[in-house]
Amino acid sequence: MKKTISIVLLILVFFIIYFIQSNFFTWFTIAGIEPNLFVIFVLFIGLFAGKKLGLILGIIFGFYIDVIMGRQIGISGIMLGVVGLLGEYLDKSFSKESRLTIMLMMAGSTIIYEVGCYIFNIITLGVSVEIISFIKILLIEVLYNLIIAIIIYPLIQKMGHALEEVFKSRNILTRYF
Amino acid sequence: MYKNKKRGIIGIVITIVILILLVVFTNSNVNQMSYIENICNIFVMPIQNGFTYLKNKLSGNDTFFADMDTLKQENESLKQKNSELEQSLRELEVIKSENETLKEYLNLKEKYQDYTTIPADVINRDISNYSSTIVINVGSDDGIKEDMTVIADSGLVGHVISVTSNTAKVQTIVDTATAVTSTISTTEDTIIVQGTLDDKTTLKATFIPTDAVVLEGDSVETSGIGGIYPKGIHIGTIKEVINTSNITDRYAIVETAVNFNKLNTVLVITN
């Protein structure tokens, strides 16, 4: 029951993030570059609720974004699924209690997501390869995501622990003792 | 032991499902997904419409504070311009009728086709940094179909890539996946203009013929080759010609006539 409510809440949060991204961040940009809140959100789910939910919700959210705005359906779905899956493996290797590791995880997953999407686009849509421009945009985007991660870190911690209690309550004991 | 075996089977099943999904998605036509798109749009678009309305209202208010004097001056110059335009219009009308009679004499059946257009508002912009698509508030209910050309008052915007009952997704010409075959209006040389990641107001013109003379300020328009865009729609002007050591590699930067950062209303050509 608690799990169902949590999942419904997560979906609701996704829609709120969608509206923030498409209305607020399309003009609140760094040199015309928007952040990618979806990567942060899906990584958050993967980190605190486990890879299963991270993968499934990542694929659903990515698919939704593709249907609404994308040129090709499926690319964001696959890559956000990968980010969700990554969450659990990062959780096993690093501590979530440190702000720095959370920031590095956010940066890493943003890079993986965007590079993956770009490679898919080059293969499927015949986009011309512009590596220097791509890196320039990517660096700004990563920086933007880092800034957002710093800002919402307390929220991530609070919501994350609540989420972890619902989804991983049995694992905590075996992990720490 | 048993657990590992079970895990292995699950892994294989997941791999197969991913493979099937990959095949389905990469081969499927976006338009076939329109029923899913319809359902997805139900959650987002009504609220998005509201936000756009609010935004337009807020930005529209700025004009109230415009200086009266400049308005008067503008009015004067516009009146003058209007009379000049009216005069040239009359002249053109005369030429047009003359042209038509001449064409009839020549037994030419085809006349200049006037485009019929449907106006639309931009209700959603791309949320990715690497692509440039927009969503407009007209759809198949208004007679919009895939591959229709979208223009703004000053020039070409792009083409429709998918349609739902009351929205349509438009891939703009500044998108990196778009390439438009176009001509330089003064010399009639064919070039290809493509969107770049660098800038959302410029295009890169490539495949310039080696004997072509390209000058800054030349107008670029669609050539009609390729089947999507009709002939003669203004795209932009050449801003800069970049010469490389090899003349076949030279390219030009084209500044788009449409300002994509401030694009609010567009027209869809339906015939």
C-alpha cells in the first residue's frame, strides 16, 4: 500500500518536474543551455528506491518525454532506464550521505545520458557530428545540474530516506550490521 | 545455484525484450504512435495551454509602457509606408493581370498557386539542448497532416513530424537533424542548409558548387527539391562565407529570417 502511494507520488512529481523544465527552465538558462531535471530525478529514484523501480520509471518517463517532444521515440526511454539502473550500482559503491558523492553521481549520469542520446541520434537521425559544440553544451549542462543538485540536496536526503524506508527497509539491517 | 540459473534466465528475457523494443522503436513511424501520443497529451497539454496563455498575457503588457512619441513617429512612417505599398500593390495587380493574360495566350495551365494556411500558436518548446522541436496547438482535427510545411511571417520554420487530434509536433530548420535543399536567390545555385548545435539562430550551408559566387547578404530560399518544402520560401540571408584551403569544403553561415527564440505564432501550409 505504502509502495503504491509512493509510486503515485513519484509520477506526480514527474509531471511537476516536466512543467518546471518546459516552462521555467526554457528561459532560465545558462547561456541558452537548459539543465536536465529528468536525469536528476531518475537517478534519485534509482539511488533510493532501487534499480527495479529506477529502470521501470526511467523507461516510462523517457518514453513519455519522447512521445511529447522527441524526434525519435525510445532514445530517452532507454537512456533514462540506464540512469535508473545505474542508481543502485552507485548506491552500492558510494555513500549517499555525502554531498560531494551525490554531485559527482549527478554529473556522471548526466554525461552518460547525454552522450548516449547523442550517439543514438547520430546513428538513427543522421545528425552531423559536432564534437566540440557538443562538449561545450554538455559541460554547461553538467554544471547546471551540479548547481541544482547542491540546491536541492537537503530535499534529496529527506525524501530519499523516506523512500528508502518504504522500498528497502529490509535491506538496511543487512547492509550496515 | 538455482538462484543464479533463475537470474540468468531473467537476464536473457530482459535482453530479448530490450532487443524487440529497440527494433520496434527504431523502425516504427512516429505517426503510428499518435493514439499513445493523444493519451499522453491529455495530461499535459491543457495545463500547458494555460501557462502559455498566462505567459503571453504577461509579456503583452509590456507594450502599454511604450513611449507615446515613438508610437506617433512609428504611426507616421507606417502610414507613409502603407501608401507606398498600396501604390506598388496596384502596380503589381496590373502586372499580375497582364501576366495572366500572357500565360493564357501561351496556353500555360499552371498559375501561381496561393498557399492556404492555418494559423497556430506555439504551446511547447523543446526541453533538450540538442534538438529543436516545437508543439503547436492545431492538429488533425484542423486538417494538419504529417510533412506539412510550417512558416512564420518572415520565413520558413520547419515541417510537421507528427500529429495528434489537436496538437502537432514541428521539427524546425535549426534542428541538427534537418537538412533543407535551398537555392541562393541571386545566382540560383543549389546548396544544403543544416541546423547546428552552436547556435539556434544560424544554419550551416554546405555543398556549395565550386563555381558558385556566394556573397554576404544574399537571400536563401527553398528550392522545392526533396518534396517537403514548396519552392521559394524565404529561409534567411548569408551572414558569413568561410573559405577553407579546399574549395569543395567551404561553407557559409546563414542567419535565419525567423527568430526562433521569440517564435509565438506560426502558419501551417495545407496545400
